[in-house]
Amino acid sequence: MTLKEQLMQEIEKAPDSLVEEVLNFLLCHKSKHNPETSETIALDSVEEQLQAMANDPDIQAELAVINEEFRTTV
């Protein structure tokens, strides 16, 4: 299974709030490497979203599961 396939599989299982955060991260990362074709994401918006993630127990639980899965595959 490729990395993209693994990512898609995890995205399918993840709650929408986590999918939104991953999408925002990816768009932000792409904008740093290709500013002509990417959407602009306001820094304040990203900071607000990160703060919301830090306080969201569902996201924290998902991250704990992902971290545990990562530990067992490395």
C-alpha cells in the first residue's frame, strides 16, 4: 500500500474536524512551496484552528490513536 493510499484510508476513518485540519495543513504547506497557485490562508485563522484542535477531545483522542499506530509500525 502506498503512502497516499494509507493517508486516504486514515482520512476516511477520521472525523470531519480532523480532516479539515489536515486539509488546512496541506494547503498551507503547498502555499509555501508554490505561492502562485495556492490559496492564501490567514495566519490568524491557522492559529485559531490550532487552538481549537488543542482543546478538542475528539481530535486529541484521534491523535493518540495515530501516534500509537505509528509507534507500532516503525
